[in-house]
Amino acid sequence: MYVPARHRFGDDEALFALMAAHPLGGWVCQGAGGLVANHVPFFVDRTRGPRGTLVGHVSRANDVWRTLGAAVPSVVMFQGPQAYVTPGWYPGKAAHGEVVPTWNYVVVHAHGVARAVDDRDWLLGVLNRLTDEHEARQALPWRVGDAPAAYVDRLLRAVVGIEIPIDRLEGRLKASQDEARPDREGTVRGLRASTCPWAQAMAGLVQRALDDDAAADPG
């Protein structure tokens, strides 16, 4: 991923936090007939490997798990807040007109070699952890054990586990860092007034980048 110096995003903790907050990863690997893309909810097992291991599962009917091998690299893309930025928010539009639209976003790419895991007990542990993490937000959390055992066994036979030890993490935060300060401040105001999804989250990221720049260069 192309990452200009001003767009470098955080340390490992910030990258892991985004992955946990946005766990549906866009997983791309090389298949027999070309690139294969799937969308899989992953969690990161921080206890395994120097950078952690992504863990998830796919349908047994999905042939991707049959194509994996030691020489097949993968990348999983986790998308955080993103928002269109109109030059109508920029004071520079009226001052000189040299402004254009842009798109702000924050992403993490996790690279590694994936492997399939076809083991019932391992899969059950994965399903329990995924379920418990996401059901924790519910008033009455559902548990895998709430379903009939025979039904759970049938579903376990229909999926295959995926794990990807993370070799490399990349992050990019594009939050108007390349614009003039008044235009960045206009972007914050515009996003805060917007009803578009992610607008408030992106407004916070643009403001944080502004604050960081001010702290680094108080003059």
C-alpha cells in the first residue's frame, strides 16, 4: 500500500484497535484461477506469533481453503471510518479557488500466509470466541451452547477454519493532513454538520491530526 509519510497510521496498538473495532476483513489471496477475495470476520489472537494471528472461518463450500499453501501470500484489509470531503467546506475555495474534492479514510492491511484448519474442537473454540466478543454488546447475550448440540455439530461440519499469522502490518490515515489549516478546520465543521455515515468519526480523526500537528509545531 502506498503510504505517504504524513499518512502513516499509528503504532501496533492503534492498528490492532482498528482491526478489533472493524473486524470484517476483505481477505485477498491467490487462487488457482487468479486472485480470490472474501469478506470474513476475523479476530486477532495476540498470544500467537510476534505480530499476532488472524483467526476466522469460511464455508466448506468455498474453495478458497483448498487453494492455500506455504507459498500463497494473503492480505486482509480492515476499513475504518471514511468520508467524502467537498471543497465547499474550504475557506480556500473563496480565497483562491485552488481546491478539489478528496476522500478521507483509515485502513489497516495485515499480510501473512494463510492456512486452513479442519478440526472440530478448534473450530468450536473459534466460534465461541467470535460469538462471545460480539454478543457481549447485547442485553441478553446469545451463546453457541444455546443452540441444540446436534445443530451445532452440523454447522461445524459445514465450515473450515482459517488462520493467518501476521508477518507485516500497514496502516494509513488520510485525514486532510495535506490541506491548509483553515481548510482542515472547515472540513471538521463540515463533517460535524453532516448526516453521512462515519462523518462524526472522521471529524474526530481530522481534528486529532490537527491537534497532533499543532503540538508538534506550536509556533
